[in-house]
Amino acid sequence: MTRVSAQNTAQDSVYVYAHYTKKEVYIPMRDGVKLYTAIYMPKDTSISYPILMTRTPYSIAPYGEQSFRIPIGPSMEFAKEKFIFVYQDVRGKYKSEGDFVANRPYTVKGSPAQTNESTDTYDSIDWLVRQLKSNGKVGIWGISSPGMYASMSLIDSHPALAAVSPQAPVTDWFLGDDRHHNGAFMLMGSFSFLSSFGKKRDSIGIRGPAGFSGYGTDNAYSFFLKAGALKNLNTRFLKGESILWNDMMINADYNDYWQDRAYLSHIREVKPQVLVVGGWFDQEDLYGPLKTYAALRKIAPDRVKLVMGPWYHGSWTKGTGRNLDSLDFGQNTAVYYRKEVELPFFVNHLKAKGRDTLAAATIFVTGENKWSTHETWPTVSTKVQPLFFTTEMKLSFQQAAKAPSSYVSYYSDPNKPVPYTREKTVLRGYKYMYEDQYFAGQRPDVLVFETDVLTEDLKLMGNIQANLFVSSSGTDADFVVKLIDVYPHAKGDKLSDCQCLIRAEVMRAKYRKSFSHPEPMKPNRIHEIRFDMQDAAHVFKKGHKIMVQVQSSWFPLVDRNPQQFMNIYEASDADFKKQEQRIYCQGKYASFILLPIVNSHEN
């Protein structure tokens, strides 16, 4: 912590202690279980305040009525504006009673005492508005899993709930977000996280179970490669103690376990105002905010708004948001969001102060480095256009003419996988989301396609899709597609010759037709594989080039595919086979990515 930030924290602490009191209570749920809740009340009781609540599985520490969180609320701006701040340990975590279920499914039928995260939220709000002196309005916010709980408050929402902000909400653990992407297991982050979060607690208390720390190296690539097949991790390191890891290992496909936890389909009415927030460089939950906004907007377009900024997971809550290493966005994006977007949203809808002037979609466009406002997202002014691969390793908006060969190929060896980063680290981190991809492009098992130098700016505003025609000598494979902005050489520029990652996604080929019913690939037969690469808002500047890299491993971010059709969670070390992967580039089998391009005159 820098000297300036330490001084700011000290000043914030003095302010909070001077203006708030704290009490801790148990709030009873309809089935008798009590949830531990901390309430920070303004000392000035001359007026009534709204309640701003967050529910979390990650602890509401510090515990004790004389120990305060600093800051309270989403930011210090909220503390100074004054709300009643409420923090709650969700059912089964830390000091709350009951049993914890991760991403607890929403139960539609059952007895009147049947509980879920929606009912727990409803019961908590009901108690708060009856017991506290407030203005009768409640807001809920949260990031990541707390963002999921915020989203679930919209199911059968309490009448007092007036404003909700799901931020980077966990939304679907198989199709996107933290645990899987398009069916491929996100190994590195899941192993670290589930080694602690997935354990059953020993008792109600202020400490959670310890996570794994015995890597014995600073290099996750070597650790996971040496560990071998996925099942070895449980045998050697987790010892069967992570309930969540065990659950994931026995639910290999998109079955009821996953589908029951995908709660968006249960939100059929949206009564509160909603602000969905996400970051373009979110290493955990880029999928969540985009899919949440899309789903909610279909239900209540006049009540749902989206903000996407140049941030990694949760980074909009702290710092300036001016830089990510060598990327300079030219303005303090996080400060702008906290003061000009988030605070006015809650003040307007909970205190009836000011006017709601926030656009339906407030989007930061990277490359151009400007905020852009729209009536919807994706914007209606985009034209979806294919960018084709050629056997000459070029990218072209014109489909390739007939060439001597119709494909390019590489050999993918899961025992020598492509690393996801050049960093030596055991922490997944977030820098890989924008990292220079030169290190990967030098490998023979990574195909590199690029355009000529752009003669004018090219602006993307919307969803990116990969559309590959492939064959494999095996019966399964992963395909990773990376969209990259290649900067020109400029002496003294930190981004000179940088192959900066804009968007990347993985697809497990056996799920190409159905995530619930996997099918093997037929060896050496052409298969079409389409997948969602998520959205982007980016300008490739004149003088830059567009690059696409294609590979079949992304390790250890993603688990290794044995490249044989099988249950990978049951695979043995001997099952991982080297295979030839072909990418077809011509005629009806021309591979491409679909780009949402804004016409140049509208840039």
C-alpha cells in the first residue's frame, strides 16, 4: 500500500467511525435458520435513510460491533452520502446457521418453509424494513458470487426492493464464468478456489477452511503438468475434502446439476431498477454481466441498464481505473463509474434525489479510449461481418479463392500444452486477459493469421463468434481462438509491436452440437464448430493489424483435453495423445470469426 492510499484509508476510517454505529444481529428465515447480519447505521437520526445490502459467502468481517469495515458500502462516496449499510453471511457460511450450497438452485415447488437464496433475501429485507428506522426502500449490490445473490433477489422480489446492481454476477458455471467455458474446465482458478471454498466448514465461526498452498514451485504450468490427469489432483492434493470439486468431477456434462444453478430463466418479472456492471478484462465473470443484461432486458427494457468498463474482476471498486500496466485509457474510468454512474443510480432510486439520466448502455470502447452511450447493447448500428482465414495465414473480409491446399494444420500434444501466459505464477491473475501474445505465436502448435495493415479505424461493438471448420486425427479436441490487436513498431512506445489480446475463448469439440449430450469427432472428417467468444467494444486503429491465433490448449488456465472422446474427469495419464488438427479455409468449409463492425462514418 502506498503512503497516499494508507493516508486515505486512515481518513476513511476516522470518517466511518465518527458517523456510523454498528450492530450485529441474527435475522430469522422462514424455516427457523438465522443468518448473521451486520448493520451500519448513520449516527444522525434526524432523517430516515434507505437500506443498501450485500449478501456474501466470503465473510462480512471484521466481526464485533466495535470493528468496522473500511470503507462501508460500494465506495466511500456512499458512506458520505449516508445509507444504512447491511452485510450478511449467506446460509451456511461463517457465522450464519444452516447448510451452504454453492449457487444454490432456485426451488420452484415445495413446502411453505422451502428456502433458497431468493426467499432468504426476501425474509431478510422483510425483517430489516420492519425492525429498522428507514425510508422503506432497499437496494442490493454485489460482485461475483454476491452479484449472483443480487440477481437472485429479482426472483419474487420484495416490494421494498427498489434498486439492484449485479456486478460481474456468477451466472452459469458450465457455459461461462468461473468454472467452465463452453464445457472446458477452468483448471487453475477452480483448483485454487475450490480447495477452500468447496470444503464443508467444521463449525459456525469467523474463519473459513484453509486452501491448498503446497505447490512447491512458483510455476503453475510445471505443477499441473507434473500432477498429470485431473483425477490425480484429488488423490494427491485435495484428498476428497472439497465437496464442490467432487461434485464437478461427477457432473461432466451440462446436466441438471448445472442447469438447476442457471437461475436467469426463473426471473420472469423485474420490478426494481437494475444496473448490471462488468469489466472487459474480467478474468472470472465476463460472461455473467453480458448474459444477465441480455436476459433481463427482454423482460423489462425500461428498467435494466448496463455498464461495461476497461476493468478486471471487481477493479471498478478501487483505484483510478486509468491504467492496466502499459494500457493507458486516458482517464480515470473507475472514479468516473463510482461517482457519476453507481452513486447517482442508487441515490436516485433509493432517495428520490436527482433524475435518472443514465443511458441504457454505458460502454467504454478500448483502443478509442472513450465512453459511449447507447439505447441498447449490442448497438443497432453494427454489421456482423465474417473475417475469413486463408491458407496463406492471412485474414480477409473476402472469402479465399481456391488455393493449392484447403487447410492449414498443426500437431497438438497435450503433454506439451500451450501456456496461457508467459508469467511464472501459481495465481491465475488477470493480466492474461490483455497480455502480449507474441510468446504463444512463436510455437509450432499455434496458428497465426493476420490482416494487412489497416488503412482506417475498425470499430467492434457487440458479440464475437468463432465459426471453424476443423478435422482431427483424434475423436475430441479443444479449440482456442484469440482475437488480437497488433500495434505498429514505435520506438519508445511501451506497446510497440505488442500483440495485445482483445478477446479469447475455448470450445470443447465434443460439445459442438449439445452441451448435455457430447459426441465424438470422426477422425479426419470435417466438423463445423461454432462458439460464442463474448462481446467486445474496441477500435483497431489505422496502422494496426488484426491477428487471430488458433490453438488446442491453454494451460493450465484450462484443463488438458486427452484428444480422445471420453469423460476427461476419469482420464488416466496414458490417455493424453498427440493429434493433428486441421483448420479449413476454403469454399463451403471456410473458417472465420464474425465481427460486429460499426460503419466507419459512424465511428
